[in-house]
Amino acid sequence: MLIRPSVLAAARRHSVGLRRDGTVLAVGSGPAAAECRVERWDGAVSVAAGNVHTARNTGRSHTVALRSDGTVLATGWDGDGQCAVSGWRGVTAVAAGWRRTLGLRADGRVLATGRGAEGQCDVGHWREVVALSCGDWHSVGVRADGSAVATGNNRRGQCAVAEWRGLADVSAGYLHTVGLRADGRAVATGDRATGACAVDAWEDVVALDAGSYHTVGVTASGRVIAAGDNRHGQCEVGGWRDVVAVAAGSTHTLGLRADGTVVSTGNNADGQCEVAAWSGIHLP
């Protein structure tokens, strides 16, 4: 199973993009935000942003990039050691959640740093993992056999993934988790109050991402579908075309077009949707 690296990431207050030449772009959070200080990074092959649900105490975040040599870069808020990744080696994928970072090694094992009070960093025993995702307080992985593993806060059933099979990818939000099956259908578990889990009817999906209270998917035809909270317009993606990847932040959504440009919708209070000038972003 081959999971494509992430070239687009969205958090609560900032957005991150990866150009084909390995440079990283970031907008949002204000001009002094440490999580957007990526202008000197190079050689990146994947990016992640530490998303968190919108609340009074959740404004700060961090950004992570995987380099082609298997090392990892991080910048931004480091209050729980979530940026302590300089010693990591042999990493093939990265994921970032609130106050933590996960790294997938080539041997299928998982590294973790940052806050683990809810058990979200208890991944040391995971094996044969091929994909990772971080929610606010839980972590999810896909094994080589298409099954899923999860750890952390499970108060809304967001970690109830043990019965899932045939997965190609997975994404964790605030209180929900969504999975993409190899047949193009989506599955979901967790809090259904916001509608973010209403993905059972989705078909021909090739990529998806979970925000705090919404879920976004891309179909094989390049159209985008969304479910869940739309108070900031984060689900207003029906008119998007030729999209190949999406990223869902707390209250905004990004879409990568086939031509390497990016579209956005939703909350732009911190400039996180100001991506119209981005170009040269392409899937591997």
C-alpha cells in the first residue's frame, strides 16, 4: 500500500503548502507566528500542521516537514515538546495534532513526541503502520493489511476503528475519525452531532481530510464533497473542480487543483485562506 505524502495542510489559524521544489509556504496566524517561519526550509517531501478545534485556549500551533533524507523539521509552539524532532531518522511520514507530532518509520513503527496525557502518544507498540493521522486528543493509523489502530481520548467513540477493514487512508478530527476504503467509500466514527460523520453515501472518493467539525473529500472526477459544520462556509466546496487533494483546518478548507494552484473557503480571520498566489504545488 502506497500512501501519498501530504503537500497541503491546514490548522486552526494557518495553512501550509509544499512546492515541487521542496520549499514550504505558510500563511496565517499573524506576521510574527513561529508556526509560519518555514521560509528557510528546503528538501521537504511532506508537511503537517498541528490542527486543534477553535476555543479560547487553542490559538497556538506548530508546523512539521519531512525531508527527503528521512529527517524532520518543526517550528512553532513547543510547550509540550511537540517540536522535539531533530533527532528523528529514517522517517517516511509525519502527522501533527494539538501539542504533539508523530513520525512513521520505514519499518512500520511509530515515533511520538509532545503531550500524551490522554494516551494519544501511546503508539510505541504499533507495527506495520503505513499511514498516520492526529486528531486533537487521539491518534489513528492504518496497517499494511488495511486495518486501523487508534489510541487516546475515546469519549465520543472516535477511536472505535477496530472493525474497519480495507482501508487506504485515515484522518482524525476533534471528536471524530474518518477512513477511506480502497473501494472509494468512506467510513466514520465518533461524534455525529455536527454531521461530520455523515459520509456513508460517499463514493469514488480518492482523498479525504477531517477538520474539527467537518469532513471533506475529493472524488475521482476532481469534485469536492463536504459534510458537517458550515458556520464559517468551510463546507462551501460544491463549485470546485479539477481538485486532487484537500486539507481541512478547524474552520477552513483548502483544495489543491491539478495545475498546482490552491483554492480556499471558510474562516479567514487570521489570513489562513490567503493562498490565491500559491503555485507549483503538486502531488508526487
